[in-house]
Amino acid sequence: MDDQEITTRIREVVAKITSIPIDRIGEDVDFRDDLGIDSLSMLEIGVDVDFEFGLHVEDLDQLLPKIRTLADAVAVVREKLGTQNSTRQET
């Protein structure tokens, strides 16, 4: 899965939960400061993204404060997908 597909899917999740138009959700737009997304909505986004990509992130509550932008979210998903793929290859 490439970064563009990850970006598109995360944008769709954010838009669905917040009703913010997809075109306002740029890669460097701060979720909290620029879009006004509160911590409860961020948790909901985190859970939905986790489910969307099948990540099963155990430390989501600790990870969410570090995710400020779409680019941050894409990097985390890419990292978690890479970790899953390497774990699957080892088994």
C-alpha cells in the first residue's frame, strides 16, 4: 500500500467523523489547531484508522498526542504496517 492510498483513506476517516470537507484536510494542517478537532474526536479517528488498516495498536492513547497532522498519521500507519508485514514474514 502506498502513501497516497494511506493518505486518502485517513482523509476519508477524518472527514466522516468531523464533517470537515476532505479538501481542507491537507498534509500539514494541524488537526487540533487548524481544524479544531478535539481529543474525543481524535480518539475516534484513531480507533477508526486502526480498524481501517487492521493495525491493532495497543498504545493508541499514548500515540495520539504525537499525531498533529495528516502527514504524522500517514507516517504512523506506514510504520505500523511495516512492522506487521515484517512480523508476518518472520512467522
